Amino acid sequence: MPNAPADPPCHTRAHPPCRLRVQRRGPLLVDGPVEVELEDGTTVRSDRFRVALCTCRRSRRYPWCDTSHRERVRNPPP
């Protein structure tokens, strides 16, 4: 079959699917451990049971969230 992956998808393997939690104005929470491939091709790994991935790119520890998104208010009060 054209474009068929070499390995079966995660959900067909013997382990449960990876769980992601999407939060408005917050990080992407991933049940770990995880490996993240960055834009430059390097891979970073976390063995924690839950990982917070930065979605706003304000983190000083990118791709890991360090809650820097809380420091800046998007809509200043009138």
C-alpha cells in the first residue's frame, strides 16, 4: 500500500494510546514518558509521568512549559 507506515500505529500496539490534554491558554499536557523531536531534528526526552509542552513559545525551557505564559496578560483591563 502506498504511504503505509513501516510500524503499526500506536493504538494497534500492545500498549494503551498516549493521552494528550489540551487547555485553553495553557500547555499541552501529555502522559509520559515522552520524546519530542524539535525543529532542528534533535530529540529531547522526559521520563516524568506527565509532561507539560509549551504552546506559546514563551518558555525559557522550551519545549517544556515553565509557566511563563502566566507572566504576560494578553488583554489588559480597560
